[in-house]
Amino acid sequence: MQSPLKDININFLRNNNLGFVLFSIGVLFLASAPFISCILFLYPLSHSIFNNKFNLLEDKYNQILLLVSILMIARSLFSSFETTNQLESWNSSMSWAYLANWLPLFVCFVGFQTYLKTIEQRKIISKFLLAGTIPVLISCFGQYWFDWHGPFETLNGLIKWFQRPLTIDNQNVTGLFSNPNYAGAWLTMIWPLSIALFKEKFETKNFLKSNIIFLIILMFSTSIILTNSRNAWLGFLIPIPLILGKKSLKWFLPMIILTLFLIFTSFLPYVPIELKTFSQSLVPTNIVGEFREITLDFQNFPRLFIWKEAIGFIIEKPFFGWGASTFPFLYKFKSGLWNDHTHNLFLELSVSYGLIISIIIYAIFLFTLFRSIEIIYFKDKSFSLIDKGWVTAEIIFLIIHLNDVLIFDIRINLASWIFIAGLRNISKNSYYKVEQ
């Protein structure tokens, strides 16, 4: 199989500055070796910020993120001296550690925009993201079919592939990630880029490269399904109409309707036994189980109770929250149960820092996304398929975080802010033009 890297314009890399080259290589290693990736990002990040140091605050987004950073640090300082409402086993150092999930990523958002200004740059980074995902796909296939299991470590654990062993009771593929939801999130965020690149090569009649990318698409599809993550399954479907366009709805909607019909008739009561048997013969048991949990056990769906408690905590301290990382301890104090997070990013931010900060951050996410959608889909018909892929990837990130919190994985967190930085470049333009 030919690597997608073969398709990258090498002359473009040679003629560009060292910062872009290192940024591209960092993106390549992001999924498989995030420690190396972060080291490689240091130079392009510092170079970009230093070269633009006098212009940084001209962007209102940078001003807003600076304000948010100050508020977050102030909240952590306040937590260090707060003596009331202290929770058992919680200490202020956790609040400071939690800042690592946000403040460095704000800096990345600002610095990475330099390397994502043009469509050509975003296309190259898309190919590096796709190429960097191939080790993830291989790890998923090896885990499921060849019983590859770890963990595999090098550099004293700085690079770690979890590669969990599968059991009879747990067939959820994780690949090199620690959790099937993390694996599913990464795969579904990169998945739109593969569809966009395939369509681009197919429309230009580059059949060799389109066939290679199609094989990668099949690997994506299989790996996403094997994670048994409902979020991943949803993310798998979203890119089809957004990238392939309205014409795809002619076959996409009937396919979805037929699939859901087969799934529900395989386990719902009062379905004729012949139809139920036929459906069960077509739909994998693991998929049926995931849908049965939603429909028949909805009252016991644990996230509903978690969200209810999180909203209650927010109402008690709506403006500046309880402090970062307090939710698990608050939840245990209230319910007697332990849960690492709120399973909703907006609620997570609101419990930790209050509604002011969470609303501001989500406003940045949503305005950047909606502005990019307006430009790409409505203002200029000569749109870029790759940029559609970036929009779709960010939509998937936001949808996944409606019922989960995955920012604790540095790979997913960095990738999401790379996408946001690219979309910010699009949203800043009042006129969108595809560069030849």
C-alpha cells in the first residue's frame, strides 16, 4: 500500500520554513508518539509566536483567550487558599494540573494558525494526519484479529501503546489508545479527511491514489465499528452528507433507515419471530447490545443522573465554579459513587470554572465553526473539499463532547485545537477563495 505521504508536494515542504516542516512531522507522530510530537511542536510554536508578538493582541480571539487564561489562573489561586467547602482527598494541586488541558492549547491555537493559513497548507497537514493514523488502524486490526496486546512502552514510558487484551466479555477495540471512546474519537475526527481526499482524487480521475485511499477508508470503517463506541458510530455517519453533498442523501438516508430497522427489529418486543430471526442474522450482537441499552434501559442510563448532579453543582456556584477537578469528589460526596468527569464538556467547564468561562470558550468554538460553514458552504461555490473535512472534524469533536469528555487525551485535545486554528483562518476571511 502506497503511503499518503507520497502524494505530498515535497517541493512545497522544501521551500517552506523549518517551522512548517517540523509542525508537519509533529502532526505525523501525534497519534502514535504524542511525546515526540509535542517536542517537535516547540520550535514552530515559539517561532510563530515570536515572529507575530507585536500583532497577537490585534486578534479579538487572542484577547478573549488571554482573559480566559487569567480567569482560570485566578480561580486556581483562589482554590489554593480556599478553606471552605474542602472535599476529602481533593487538593489544590489538582486544580493547577487541570490547567494543562487548556492553557497550552490556547497557545497552540494562536501559534499554529501561521501554518494553516492557506488551503495548500491545510491539505498537506490533512495528509500527514491521515498518514499518522495508519499506525492506529494497524494497531486496531492487530488487536482484534491477531491478539496483539501490550502495553508496549519505550523511552521509559514516554511513548506507550496500551493495546489492551480483548476478552470474551469485552471486545471493544482500543488500538494504541487506553479506551475505545478515545480510539473512536480519534478515528472519527480524521475520518472526514479521508473521505474528502478520496473524493478529490476520484473527481480528478486519479484512480490509483483514489483506490489507495479507498482501502484506507475501508480500514477506517472497520476500526470505527469495532470500537463499539456509540459516539464513534455517530461520528462515522456525519461526514457522508456534509462532504459528499446532497446527492449522497439518495442512498445515504435509505441505508440508515434500513440499518436502524434491522437493529430495532432484532430485539424489540412484539416483532414477528421470523423478522426478528432474519434481522439478528444480519446485525452483529455487539451493535444490538449497544442500542438495547439505550432503548430498554433508558431509566438506568447513568449519564442522566451524572448530568443532573452536575447541573445542581453549577446552580450552587454558577459564576466561578467549584475549582478544577472537583467534580469527582463532589459527585462521590453527593451520591457515594465515583465518576471521573461529567460526560459533557460544557458541564465539565462550568463545574470547574463557572458559566462565564464555559460560555466564552464555547462561543469561540461555535462562532468559528458557524462562520467557517457560512463561508465554505454558502459564500463561495468554489469551496475546498479538504476544508469541508476540517469543518466536519470539528463538528464531530463538539458532538462527541455532548456526552463524554475526551480532552484528557493530549492527542485528541491537540488535534481538535489544530482543526479550530485552521477554521479560525477561514473565519477571519470576509472573502473565501480556493488557491490554485
